[in-house]
Amino acid sequence: MRRISELSCVTALIIAATAGASTAATALGPTASQLVDGVIVVAGNTCTWTNAKTSANPPSALSIDRNTINKPGGNLSCSGGITATLNNNPNVTFDDTAGTAAADVIDITGKQSFVSCRYKATNVLWNRDGTTRKYVNRAFTATKTSGSFLCPSSVTTAAGDASLLFR
């Protein structure tokens, strides 16, 4: 049962993330690459991806291409025997004056062994880290949309447990 709980936590945090790797963040202003990296650590499990494509550069509204996150086109990977799949292309808007970003919907499936859980979060809010293009999540709750009876009906992600790094 502990493993199912870890799966739920990782799934929720991946939802929060869909991101923020160890590469340096770029300063505010236009960037050239239209890429976003991600990392999240939960219950000793780490999920990461790099070089996911975006449709624009912040602060313009953009979408994140799930095909460049999920395998085989992307490199999303998790430790601890967990796999994850992003089911949508999240749309992200920015308010540079307030130093915030918002993702409309993040829909993700996490799987461990034979247990699969799908969760959806809406209106996920992020705070910019200083003058960089790194954004850290605010607390939010994701609701189960399908999956095993072993999956909790919802999972909450604490503030700061996920980040997005646009570059």
C-alpha cells in the first residue's frame, strides 16, 4: 500500500510539474530555444525531462508539447519503478508584472507495477523565481479521473514541490 501512496504522490507532483531541471535559468525577456525542462522529487522518487518543446517563449502564452515529454519522442523518466505519461498539451499564460504563470489543465497518468492512476488538475498556479524563467508551483489538488480502486480519489501537491524552467 505504501508503493501505491508513493505512486499517487509522484503522479500528483508530475502533474504539478510537468518540470525544472538543474540547468541554469535564463533571465527575463525573450529566449531563443522555446524549450522547458522539468524535475520533481517525491517520496524518494525523481521524475525528470529535458528539452520539451513549447509553442512560444514566455511571456507569450504557450503550450507545452506532450510528445516531446513522453517517450519515445521525449525523455520523461522516473526512479522507483514508476512510469508517467502526460495526456494533454498544457497551455501556460504569464503575468510578468505579478511574476506568475498559470497552466489551464494538466492531465497525467502514473503507473507502478499493475496499478495505473489518472489525475487531472486545473488552473495550476506558479510563482516566478526572482528574475529567471523558472516557475515554482503553488499548492493544488488533482482529482482522479480513472484508474484502480487503489488510487486515492484526489492528491494534493504542496507548494514548491514542482517547477518549470523555460529556456
